[in-house]
Amino acid sequence: MPTNIGIGFSQDRDVELAAQSAAFLSKSNLGTDKIDFTLVFSTVHYPSQQSLPVIRKVLNNTKLIGCSTAGVILSDSIQAHGIGVLTVSSDDIFFGTGSVNDIASQDPHQAASFLAKKSLSDFGQHNRGTFLFFIDGELKNNSSFLKGLQDIFGNVFPIVGAGSSDDFLFENSFQCFEDKSLNDSAVGTLIGGNCHVGVGTRHGWRPLGKPRIIDESEGNIIKRIDGQKAINLYESYLGQDAKELQHNKRGALAILYPLGIHVEGTKEYLLKNAIDILPDGSIVCQGDVPRGSEVHIMIGNKDSCKQAAVEAAQEAQNALLGKQPKLILIIESMARLKLLGRSAFAEINQIKEIFGHSVPIFGMYSNGEISPFQTIEKFKHPHLLNESIIVLGIA
Amino acid sequence: MDNTLFILLSFVLLFVIIVVFALLLIKKSDTISILTGTLNKLKTSFNDLDEQAKLIVKTDLELNRAQEELDKRIGGLESLQKISRLISTTLDEDEIFHRLDIALKSDLGFEKNLILIYDKEKRIRVRSEDGFSQDELRFIVSNLEKDSSLIAALGEGHTFSSVTSPAQRKELIVGLFNVEHFVISPVLTQNGIIGMMFVGNRSNALSITEGDEELISILANQIGQSLENARLFEQVFTSSQQLETKIQDRTKQLATALEEVQKISKTKTEFISAVSHELRTPLTSIKGYAAILMTGKLGAIPDEVKARLEKINTHSDNLVKLINDLLDISRIESGRAEMNYGKCNLLAMIENINDLLTPQMKEKNITWKTELAANIPEMFLDSSQIERVFINLVGNAVKFTPIDGTIQIKAELDAEKVTITVSDTGIGIKEEDILKLFDEFYRVENEINLNVKGTGLGLPLAKKIVEAHNGQLWVTSIVTEGTNFHFTLPTKKEDVIKKESLET
């Protein structure tokens, strides 16, 4: 039996009607009653504790994961309100799902191991392609969690993930597993079988000015750069405007000028958004920042963003070794949605140009992207990224 | 000696080494100096580049802000156009808010939207909302009702936003609506403020600009205009409904009245018919006995008696004619008249009329003129009844035309009918009399009528006869100049029959 993909979307004001409508549409587009896997992306306007039971009921209690998003990416549009449901039916592609709760209150490494093992046991004995997971976007330090996944799946196994997001309030995101709406959790699926998975990740920002060294850092907090308060880096470039970083947290400035951490042996810089500024001038980032790292202020624009999306798509396509993908999944930073604004869909159109317009596209806007960084040895080590786009093709 | 030489040579060698080292040091020092200079230059260049980078960042920031504002304005204008089109294509107030419910959420992109409108009792009502809990809405409405300062300020036509509001007002609005960034604008009509529109964001990442303020202000105006249009339409529609109801009521009343009139008319017709029949029988006897007496067979009759008997006979004849006319009218009205339709030459009939009335016209030296279309076909009608019409109309003309006057008969043919006009150069008829001319027993008050007896039934009967032939009879007149009686007769047999069958 061939692999079938069904995508449904609804933005009915009534949450249950929206869930029912999106699920029915997805099932109808799938064209078969046999459903092997369901992926749900929903904006936070639709409470998942109400929508998920409806979706599961319509889709015959199939395996389901998903999360909240700042917008649903579809083949023909980007929607800032609504519920998107992807269904997959295939004899070639297999899915093994799992979830882990209360991550913040337990050892992240152990939590990740638990998630990985649960997914593996559900997956069975098939060829493993990639591990796709969604984690609470407000968890600031994911390094240990990522290490926990790698320790189970192996260092050369591609791990792709996203931080769940909301409507830019950074307080309401959720994760979905079966018919349960979760917080402070991670949900994931191992994808594999007789299939090829290609991943491409880019951001499109370039370093600006002279490099500086992080003298002092603690986890995800940069305390001092070049012997001065960390905020001085921004103040030296932005002057008085740097105060906006404090007053308007996660605002335009943090998005436009992220920090770029140089990682030895890589071609690109690891982007980190300044998500908060502490009273002592320390910069709070999403994810760990090692002491001694070389740091730049980064600059980009809409064109460089769109070009990065093209490069990510090309990288994913190259990794598919000439196979035509059945589905393109996109995980993209919510910051890029804000930056690209009206031209956000132009970026998706450019990705469609690479894979062909008939390949279904389904995606979400995330608060933090997790992907193997573009390294000399590809798929070596997953990083928590900001302002990036991950294109994942399944053939 | 050898020792001395050795020491000397050693000194020389040492000197040479020192000199060489000194020379090498001097050379190294130059290189270090050059390298230090290069390093300093590189540092300066690096710093210069960093300074340039700072300029680039500032320029980039300005460009980004301009771009963001431009994007927002373009997006806002597109949304405005879409929403305006949506709400201006309906005249139903509820439908306007239903469409706004969907459009504000999906097109404007604010986290919170709220439209408050005054109801007829001047109470604030939530008509469209998104992003608020019921508790929040109750809190907002009750506070706005308690403290009218914000509404009063909006009533002056101001739009407030988190960008342009004074600190105190900003604090009030932020607290009331639980947002960080907002725009609030009055919904105005020609009669003043009817409500307000609010949009806002709690997230700092979604700040408001002056472009948003302008956009919401325009949109609130558009909503005001659409609501005003809807309300005006509602008023017109309600008035129209009321008018229609009144018309229906009045039509019912008129129908009832007409039914009543028809009943009365029928009763009248039946009464006249019955009475006429009852009168005609004794009248026939009176007339018969008078005639027998006048023959003298029952004995000689003195002249005086004979004169009286002749008067009885004449008055009896008048009375019989009156009763016959009444009977004819009632028969035609009730549809019981038996029309003897047949082929008829209208032109020949008019000639006969001329012959019949020539003596009376000669008495007054009246000129008789005809203007008869040559192509008038053979008609299908009751010739004796139509002859009565001619006699009546021409007789009236003779009666009211002074000496040396003119009577003209004109007959014209068009596609489906013949129109006959009987004109005279008589005294004419006043307009108020024309309206009643065809009422039964109505007689125009004039000198001639005072001296000449009549029943007031001739013209009504003529009208009834013409209408029984599916024709029309009407009159035009100018006082002192003359009168024209016009009547039409269908040329086609089926038109006459159709009328007949309808009546029966």
C-alpha cells in the first residue's frame, strides 16, 4: 500500500467544531480509514484539553503527538489561528511515540532517556530514520535533555525538535500526546522503516563587528563579555535603543540582532536570542552558552532569511539522495514569522519550488528549534537554536 | 706570547660576536617595531570596522523600523479594505457584528478585540469580542459605566493608543483592559458616539505603532457608518412594514366596504327590478283603460276629459320608459341582460339616426356633420342597444345645442376598436358635473334641464350598454363651447363575447 498523507485545517470559532472539522478534513484527504500517525499543531486560541479528545475520536484513537504554535504552516497559507491535523497511513513508514512529563522537576537527562526508551519500545524492530520531538518552549536549558536523547539513540542519529510556542506571550504553550494536553513535558516520535529522511537547518544571519569573548557565563546566562557587563555588547552597537531589550523583552531588537556563538568546526554561528536582561546587565539566552565562546552580534534581513530557507530545503533534498519526498515538515522560529511578516509565505513558496508544488507541507512556528547543526560531520550533535528554520523531508 | 695572542684573538672574537649580536638585535628590534606597528594598524582597522558595524546596525535598525511600519500599514490597509467590504455589504446589524467577529480575529492580528455599543437604553453592550474572559468583560463594562471620563474623551472624537496617550490615561486603559499595548477609538455616527472599538496586545513582542492607531480609527469610523446605514435601513424597512400592514388593513376595510356596497347594489338592483315589474303591470292596465276610454267605445268623452286622458296616457308612457330604462340598467348590472349580438353596419346605423332625429334638428336649424372612417368593418354587436346609445347621445346633443349649432359624429378605427365621438356646440358641462354625469338619476342643473323633463337614466344606461360590449364611454367638455361624448366598441367578435362571458 502506498504512503498516504492527509492534512486538515480549521479555524472555526468553536474549539470542538474546529477540532472535528480539521480531523475530518485530514481523514478525508488521507483517503483511507487506516491511520498510523497523527501530528497536531494548534494555536493557543484552541484549548487542547477540549480539541484533542475530539480529534482522537474522529481519527480512531490513533498515535498522536503535537504541540501549540504561533502559526500553522500549510501548503497554501500560514494561519495564525486554527488547528492543523496531519495524518499518515503507510505500510513503509513506522512511528513510535512517547511522552515524558514534569521535566523541570526531574533530571533532564533521565527524562530524555525515558522519552527515548518509550518511543523505541513503541517503534519496534524497524530501521530508524529520525527522532522528532516537541518540548515545552519555556524550558531554558535543554543541553542535558539533548544529551539524554543522544545517549539512547546514538551520536550520529538525527534528532529534530521544537519548543512549543504560543501567541508571543511565552506563557501558554502546550504539548499534545494521545488525548492529553500537557505542560512542562516533551512528546516525540521515532520515524523510520522503509523511508529516507532528509534534514536541513539554516538561519541566515551573519556576524557583524569584531569578535568578543564570553568571560563569564552560568548555564544560559551570559554575565560578562570582554571584561565588561554583557549588555555592553548591545549598548555599544545600539546605544540608547539597547534599553528596549529590557523594556520590551523578546521584542524586535532581540529578534533582529541575536547573538552568534562561534562553534569550533562549524560553518555557521549558533544563534541565541536575548530573551531577558537581568538588572546586573547579564543577558539571558535560551539554552546553554559556554564560557570562553567567541560571540558576535548578528545581522540579517528578510532576503537572507528567505535564502536560508532555500538552503535548508536544498540541504534536506540532498540528504534524500534523489528520492521524491512524500511530506515536508517545517519547524521554524516564531521570531522569523514576526520578522518576515507579510512575506512569510514567500519563504514557504520558495521551499515548494525546490520540492515541487505537489508535495504536502505541514509545519509550525516554534520557540526554539532543535536540530543537528550544519557541521562538517552532519547529524553529529543536536543544538538548541534560535531564529532558525528546519526543513525535514520524508521520502 | 701564544697566550697573549690567544687572549687577544679571544677578545677580537668576542668583540666580533658582540658586534654581530648587536647588529642582529638592532635588526630584530626593527622587525618587532614594524610588527608592532602593523599590529596596531590592524587593531585600529578592526576598531574602525567595528565602528562602521555600529553605524550599519543603527542604519539597519532604522530601516527595519521603517520597514516594519510600512509592512504594518500595508497589511493594515489590506485588512481595512477587506473588513470594510465585508461590513458594508450587509444592512443587518447582527450580521455586521458576526462578520466582524471573524474578520477582526483573522485579519487584524491583535490578541484582544472588543466592540462596545450603546443599546436603546444607553447601556453598554458587548457586540464583538475576542481574547477576553466573561469576568474581564463584566469588569470592563461595569467600570466604563461607573467612570464616564474615558467615554467622554472618546466622545470628542479622539483615538487613544499606548503610543500617544498621556501616562494617566494609558495607565487607566492598560489596567481596565489588561493589556500592554492598545488602541481605543470611538464608533461615531452623525448623531455622535454610539460605542467604541478596542484592540490590544499583552505581549511586548507585539507593540502598537501610530499606524495601528490610524488604522483602528478609520475602521471604527467605517463600523460607525455601516451601523448607521443598517439602522437607517432598519427604520425604512420597519416604516415600510408598518405602511404595508396599514395598506393591507385598509385594503381589507375597503374590500369589506366594497362587498357591502356590492350587496347593497345587488339588493337595490333586485329591488328596482321587482318594483319595476310590479309597477309595470298596473301601469299597463292604466294605460290600457285610458286608451279604451279614449276610443269612446264606453261612451262619449268630453274634450276636457279626453285631454286629461291623453295626459294620463303620455305620463304613463314616460313612466313605462322610466321603468324600462331602470329594468335595463338592473339587468345589465346583474348580468341578466340578454344581448342580441349580430352583424351590424355602424355607418348605416349612424345614417338611420340622422334620419330619425332630422325633424328635431331642423327645428333648431342644427347642422349635422359626419367624419366617418371609410375602413370601418362590419361590427359584431347588439344593434338595437347601440342604437339606443346613439339616440341618447345625439338626443342630448340636440337638446343642449342652441339654434344654428352643429352636431358632429366622428368614427375612427384603430387596431382593435372603433372610437365614436358625438360632439355638439352646446352649453357644455361643468367639471364637477362631469364626475356625476353617469350616476343614476343625476341631472345637471341648468336652464334647459329645468324646462325639459328627463329621468337621469339615459347616460347611465348608455354607459352600461357600451360596457356590456367591452367598450368605454367618457365625456370631455368645455363650458359654453360644447361637449364631446366618446365611446369605443371592439371590432373583434371574441372581444365582445369575452366580456359577455366574464359578466355572466
